[in-house]
Amino acid sequence: MSSDERYDAIVVGAGHNGLVHACYLAKAGLNTLLLERRDLVGGAAITEEVVPGFKFTTFSYAMSLVRPEIVHDLDLVRHGMMVLPMVKTFQPGLNGEYLLLGSDADANYHEIARHSSADAEAARDLDHIIARLVRALKPWVDRIPPNSLSKDPADIAEMAELRGWFRELDEDVRGMLETFRTKSAAEILDEYFENELVKSLYVSSGIIGSRCSVRDRESGLVWLFHKLGEYDGEPAHWGFHKGGNGGFTQVLARAFEAFGGKVRLNAGVSELLYEDARAHGVKLEDGTLLESDLVVSALDPRQTFLGLVDPGDLPDDLAGRIEDFKFQGTAAKVNFALKDVPSFPGLEGREDIFTGFTNLGPSIDYYMDAWADCEAGRISARPFLDCCIQSTLDPDMAPPGKHVMSCFVMYAPYHLAEGDWDSERDRLGDTVQETIEEFFPGFGELILHREIVTPLDIENLIGLSEGNIFAGELFEDQLFLNRPAPGWNQYRTPIEGYYQCGSGTHPGGCVTGAPGWLAARQVLKDRG
Amino acid sequence: MPLTTPFHPRIQALNEAGLWKHWAGYLIPPQYQYSLTAEYYAIRNSVSLLDTSPLFKYRISGPDAERFLRRVLARDIAGCPPGRAQYTCWCDEEGFVLQDGVVLQVREGVYWLTAAEPTLRYFRVVARQIGAEVEIEDVSKSYGILALQGPRAHEVIRQLTDAATCLRYFGATDAEIEGHPVIITRTGYTGDLGYELWIESGDACSVWDALMEAGSGHNITPIGTTALKMARVEAGLLLMGTDFHSARFAWVDAQRETPSELGWSWMFKGISQDDRPFIGRSAIELEMQERASRWTTVGLAVDWHDYERVYTEAGVVPPRHEIYSESTMSVYRRSGVDWDYAGYVSSFTSSSLLRTPLAIAKLPLDLAGPGSEVDLEVNVIRRPQNVLAQVKQMPFFNPARKSADMGEEKSA
């Protein structure tokens, strides 16, 4: 083959996992090339100045799950990593009531107790058992998962270790894990709480980015997944990266370059080059051939297995699993540039209420109504919105006195029953705006600019199949032992020298960096 | 009854958490909000406003002012010409530190000094002894001091006056804010970009309001003393009463420390070329010549993995959130001998930004070199456990903006 260049390693896709992975390879001394189809790195974790002075977190917008090991291994603080703490969480109702929680346990107790003192006490129990469970799960999140199909004695021993770990969990922690695996978020919350507003605050984590309702059993694990992170070691707490999530991927890009790695933009890969089930390079969309015995795909499983290689060259069971892998995106984003923060009746002029998540979805029925529209193939008439106004903490996000508001929208099904996303785009924007207006009267008058990101945009712009923000659903049959497929959950592929390191691998989506990190561990181990 | 600072009407209204502490007899909030971390990040991410009025303040003038300061201060006052400020200390005849502080000379011949403890009488005694014609006034109650600290500090102050823009690090100038006379210095206790303002007490609230108004688009955040202290450990700045004590009221030398023992030998770089007759000189020179320091003060970065490990093995979450401690923690040699005592930590914080527990420690000279490894004793479920820590050059955090030229930034 006459190739144009040769590298020790080529990583396809400069999303945050591709970046993390490439950093580890470059740090290990490999001459590493990172290829990105777009004209900027970051994948779904980018910040764009859509209007002069206003920085939009176009897609991903918050941080919690980044593995602390990665931050230390890659010396990310030196390259500018700074995660600002979310200070408050705001759960407004539609009838003037609200919940405003902060960082003081006693103050939070009294705030919830305004609605129900039993719920205020229950919240402490629930938060504590979740924190203990998250801590117990950490070792399994932070390692290459066992291979459940392998007959290799080492793999069999690892599966035995997993069963042993499970047996030895504290009984209440093990019980809670079983609860999350088998029950819906709403069912679990029914056991803890009586107040709708309190339930609503918790329940939204169960559907984020997923095609399920709060009463579907899948919502239990989706909820738990979103609690796997930490802030300063505090389990399940969230923050904003300085400059938006794009600020984080810029940090990774600087680290990668400091390790001697090279990024090439506008370099989409059309196919993996391989012979006799052994990878030897990639072909770019412009026809350029690049040679390397090590190629790692940070793309989602559909593209990794069905796009870059000929599925006919894969074992049938794997090709079948990947074809059936559920993407079915249901989320969208609408981002606003604002003249001022929205005003909540009774809390006028309070910027502090927006210094974390603002959860628009005030009752279980509200979420179920939103789901009914999704099932019918429609945008929810009254969607659940997870809103963040990072500029209330980070002055780099907007001009003085002005703000940017990121709104994550559920549900916006990728497959619409009627019409298409070109015709429905403005309806999505209008629906979101009307919804916010109901909670914050006068919202419309604050808008300077509106950016609409449909599930189809997510697919077209950053290559996430069907717009699934996690590179595939976070359902039990697609997690851990099964991500992306049983037997292929250890970052390898049937093609030697070809690996996978995207969010479609263990542990999964969100800005964790873990797939990139663990895949690098596997790659470097295999090289010896 | 504690006193209140000239900014009290404002800080009281903003004190959401309702906590107060006493600082030199004044009421000051240790934090305003429930979230300490939010206040801390105002220093590193936007801009913070801090009332440091409880400091003692002195105005020193007269024909012999310079001669007096040359005698009483241990660091060479020649390094503080008009328009400059200087971090300094003063010692007793045995070379033990009495206090540290910041001295400024705004107009020629008039010096201003901040101090953590009173020093009026002591200064007057020294002035008399050397027959210096100098006026030393206690102006503590005549002025309030505000620290404006953080990456947006210049963006805020430049809306109110042009005078701050040309200030280099440790520069000092007269200025006017909303018609009120102020002194502005490019100084601070955070290790970040920032300014400190001396404001006449009667003007205090108007200047506070002007700063808050100018900072409103930049996320200006009033902060209490705890967030400040977390930042000052990252900046490697010592706190009197915590990292050392005044020799003046010590009982024995074990409680006294020399500048070299505090890691301040850099203050005496030119000592072999000058003949300054400052108090403590002969003892300090002898200590330096004979390398007779009993210990020195260094930064310690705790090994993050080891810290994580000892808590994880015990089944608990490592304390990393909003941790700041002034309790003594013991440090041991990694000599193979169990609990081989070497020194102690006087300040400890778990840095949210740097993601590592950090400490200021006293160690014998053979362990004090950067990279040297020691064991730090922590408590894990009430049992002592050692974790690995490494001596690091302070400051731990030292952003370029701290001393960057602010004039050029605008034209760029």
C-alpha cells in the first residue's frame, strides 16, 4: 500500500473520549494522530460563540462524571481544567410553589419540609444510600469490565470476582442496587416521598437522554447512572466547566499537544483499512491514506462496526447485536441568549436560583404526559426541560449583565410520526419557549437569540446515530457486560489492531472520559 | 461587644448564612453564603470582594521615616520607593519574627503599614531609641480596607478609575473613586490578580456600592475569611497566629521562628552587600552563615492516590469538599522506623481547583528540598493513618495574571 503518512496510533473522532484516549497513547510515547471530521475538536462537548459575546454549550452542558484519575494522570489542571460548583438547584412549580436547594443539609431539610417534613427526612436517607451505592460501584465503573462469554480462566475468575463483590455488598446497598435495576424511577420515589414537587426534582434523572418514561423500569438505572459522578469527592454533585463543556475539551486538546500528539481537523474517516482481520490504517473522505497498525474508533458502535468496516467481515452475532443496538434519540437542545435572567413570581431579581440545574417538570403526571406525546411520535406539547444559566457563575459565558441559557429538552423523538425535523424545528423552539414562559412569565421578552438543536442535528453535526446523546441507550442490556455487545465489551474488536473507545463502550455516555481511559489501558496492555 | 467595620451595614445585609466571627475584635463573616466553594471560585473564576478592615493600620511620616523603617523592618525599605508596596516583616534582636505586614509608600516620605497585631508603642519605642524624627499614627479606625481579587478585578476597577490600570504587581497609587480619595495597591492575599483599597471610613459604604455596581456584570461576590484562607494556602502565604506566632508574646524559643525558618530568606538576598542596621541583623546573618535554622517552612502536596486509598480502604469517602484546617498535623520521616517524627503541618486545605490536598509544613532542612517525600498523619474514622506527601515549591498556584501588565491587555 502506498500511504501518505505513518503513525504509531490513529484515533478517529475528537470527542472527549477520543481526546482522553489519544492523550494516554501520546503520553505512553506513541506517535498519535487524532482525526476529527469537523473544524473543531470536542464532539458533543463544545462551546460556540453563536452570537458575539455569548458562549453556547451547543450540546453537552454540565460536568460530574469525569473520572478523577484521568484529571491527575493527564495533569489537566495545569492545562486549565476548572469545574465551577453548581450552587443551587431550582424546582419551580406552576402554582407559585417551588423548591430551592443549596449546599447546606439543614437548610435543605427545612426547604423540603415546607412541602413535607417526612419527605425532607426521606431525602436524607435516599441521598445517603445512593452515595453509598455509588461508592460501591466505583471500582467496577473504573475498570475494564469482565468478559461474560470468554472461557479464558482469567475472565472466568473475574466473573467470579464480580459475583463475590455483589454478595459482599452491605445488604441495604445491594438491595438498593437491585431496586435501581428492577424498578422505575417513579416507583422508587413513591416509596420515599409523598410530595409531587419533591418527586419531580429527583425523577427527571431517570429519563435524561433516554427513550423511556419515568414509569418504565429502564428509568431506574438511567437515574443511577447520572449519580455516578462527584464534585470534590461529594457523590452525585455536578458542576460547570469554566467556559462551558467546550472549555474541557480545549483543556484535553492542550494536554494532547503537550504530550506530543497531533490533531487533524476536517479529516473525516471513510473506512478502516484492514487485511486478514488486521488493521493497517484508515482512508479519509478526501482519499488520503494514513498508515498505522493501531486504529481506535471513538465513534458510536454503529459507525465503529457498521460504518468503518464491512459488517460482513464481523462475526454474525456481533453484527446482529450492533444492528439491534438501540439509539432512538429523544432529546434536543434549545439555547438562548438573554437580556437578563428569567423572573420567577415571588423570587423576582434572584440570579442565585439559576446557579445550578433548573428542573422544569413539576409532577409525575407532567412527565407522563410528555411521554405520551413521545410514544405517539410527537414533540412533547409540554416537555421536561433541564435548564442551566452558566453565566450566573461564569462571567466568560456572556457580556456583562447578559446571560446564556441552555435548555435540554425531553422528549423530541428522532423518528417523528408526521413531518420531519426540518419542518418541526421551529415548533420545537416555540414549544420550549412557551413552556418556559409558563414558569417564568415575561421570558419571551428577554430573548436576544435562539438556537435550536434537533436530534437530527445531533446526528448530522456530530455523528451520534439517531441523535442519542450517550452513543446508545443506557439500558441494562446495553451496559457493562453488554456494552456494546457481550464478549466485545473490552474495547477490542474482531479486527486486530482496531479498538473502540467511545461512549458506546463501558461505562457509557456523559462526560466521563472513562471509555477513552479504559480503552487506552487495554490497548497499552495488549501492546505489552 | 465586638466592634464593626465601616462596611458593616453592607456586609450584614449580605450575610445570608448568618455566621460571624471575631477578627481582632471586629465582626467579620467567615462566609456569606452556604457554599464556601462558590466563594472560593469567585476568587479564581470571576472577582471577589473582601473586607479586611480589622487589620491594624499605621501612617508613618516625618523627615526620618525612611531611616526609622530601615531600622525597624527586616526587609530593605529601599525596595519600596514612592508608588510601591512591599511585603515585609520585623524581628526582635534575636532575629525572631515579631510580625509580617505590607508597607506602602504612595507619596514620597509617607508610609502606610498594615499589621495583624498592634505595634504602635513598639515602633515609638524604637524611634525614640534611635532618635528618629518620625510621626507614627494609628489610623486603624480612620480607614477601611477592601480586597478586590480575581481574574475580573481589573475589569471592575477600571470602570471606576484609570489609576489602577498602570499598577504593576505591588504598585501603589492615590486615586479617587466616586469623588472619594482612596489608596489602591496591586496586592492581595489570594495569589491572584487583585487590588486592595484603603478607604476613609466615612466613604466606606459609597465605595463598596460603587465596586459592587461595577462588578455586577462580572459576578462579583462578597467573600468571607474562610474562602480567602483556602486561596492563601494555594498561594503559599503564611498566616500569623496559624503558621507562626509573634515572638513578642512567646514563652520559649520553641514558639519563636526566624525569617529563614518561615521560608523568607529571599527577603535578605542583598544582605551581604548592604550594611542596614536593622533589628535582628546579626542574629539573622549568623543563622544564615552557619545554616543554623532549626527547620524551614515548605509546601506539601499530598499524594492524591494515597489519600484516596486510606479512606477508601476504610469504606468512607475521602474528605475533599470544603476542607480547610488550622489544626496541627504531624509529619513523619519515611525512614523505615514507625512514626519517626519530623515536623508538622500548620495549615491544610483540600484544593478544589488543584484537586489535591495541600499543606504548609515545618520540616528539618534535610527534608525540605522540593521532591522530598514524607508521611502526613491524617485521621481516618478517628484512627491515625499515614499518607504520602511531597515537598513542593510554593506557591502551589501562581497564575500569570497575578503579575501581568493590565495596560497592555486592553490595547492588545
